[in-house]
Amino acid sequence: MIKIATWNINGLRSGKEKMLEFLEKEKLDFLCLQEIKVDDSRLPEDLKQPMGYKSYWFHAQKPGYAGVAIYSLQEPEKIEYGMGVEEFDREGRTIVLHFNDLILANFYFPHSSRDLSRLDFKMRFNEAFLSFVKKFDPKKLVICGDLNVAHEEIDIARPKDNRKNAGFTDIERKFADKIIDSGFVDLYRHLYPQKQQFTWWSQRFGARARNVGWRIDYFMLKKPLLAKVKDCRIETQVLGSDHCPVVLELK
């Protein structure tokens, strides 16, 4: 069994206690983090190699912004930092670990901004993402991370109120369609077509307590890997961020 979790931690230093608790409790093989908001050179020592995990970091050039990381029990054969596109890579949004039988790709997709001023940037990132992942063996590839889009109406508590808002605009949702049409499977929705759970809640107005949320954190893979999937679950009870973790179990 291989157990992988993805979690937008929204600041690793502030969320570290809950993150370490979760890592220990779940006995994960891999933990993929987004929005770490820290340069690995400034990490506290207890976050570098906790409990025997190796850690790999790709931080943004801008301090306190974005960034991704992966904790792994195994040392990868190869590591890719970024997609090779400067405008995205300087924001620290992609890290890929290569193993003999697994390619684990962790992404933090841009937010299109409340006023949609970064929508064009996000759509360029989306297209670069599709081009980038084409090169990987679909029998080994697992994609995870914060895609910053709620794909379908079931993925958001109040779809009618958010039709024109960042993360639920028609253009962003159509691109989610494009990812699916390219052969990727939204694993949670594949396993639970009618189940409504969320992975992110606004920090305003008690949204989490009232469960007024969005599902914007995903695992995606292609059909050749589906036979190895045991489960994909959303851990809504895990605190430490405005997102919660999603856990994938592979046979």
C-alpha cells in the first residue's frame, strides 16, 4: 500500500504542529504541500526531516508567497523543479518526484484573483500544465494539488452565488473539462459521484463551521492507474489550514 496526501497548508510555519500530527497519524509515504510560504533555507530544523522523511522544496522568489514541497520516505531517482516556464516557476508552483514505478507531480495552480486580474495568467499556467504533463508515463503518473477551481456545481456549497467569482468562472470550469477530456480522472469524483465534500472554506463568517466550502484540491491520474486505487478520501476534520488534506491510497 502506498499512501499519499495533498494539502494546501497556507503557511507551513503556522500550520506545522497540525501538519506533523497528521503526518505521524496517517503514516504517509508522501505528503505534498502547497502554499508553504517559506524559503527552505529559513525552515526550522524540525520541519526539514521529521520522523525520517526526506523533504524537497520549491519556493517562490517572492518571500512569504506560494511555494510547494513534498515529504517522502523514499529518495527519488530524479526531481524536477518547475515546468521550465519562468513566469510560473518564479512563483514556486510545481515539483515532481520520479521513482521506478511512480511519478508524483505536486501543483499549486494560481488563483485568478477576486477581480479576475490574474485570470489570463492562470489560463496560461493551465495550458503550460497540460503541455508539461504529456511527457510523463500515464501508467506511473499521479497528479495532486490545489487546482484553485471547483469543477462542478456539486463541488461548491453555493454555485449560483459564485458563478462569476474566481475559481468558479465558466472559463476556469471549462478548462477543468479540458483536463478531463485529455484523459485525466478526477479521482474523488470518480469514486464518489454524488458525495458533496469540500476541501477549502473561507476564513470569514464562520464558513467552515457552517460547511460553506469548495472542493478545489484534487488527485488526478489516467485510466491505466485506476486499477491500483484503493480509496481517495477528504479529511475534513483535520485542522491547521483553511484547506483540509486529501488522501490517496494505492494498492
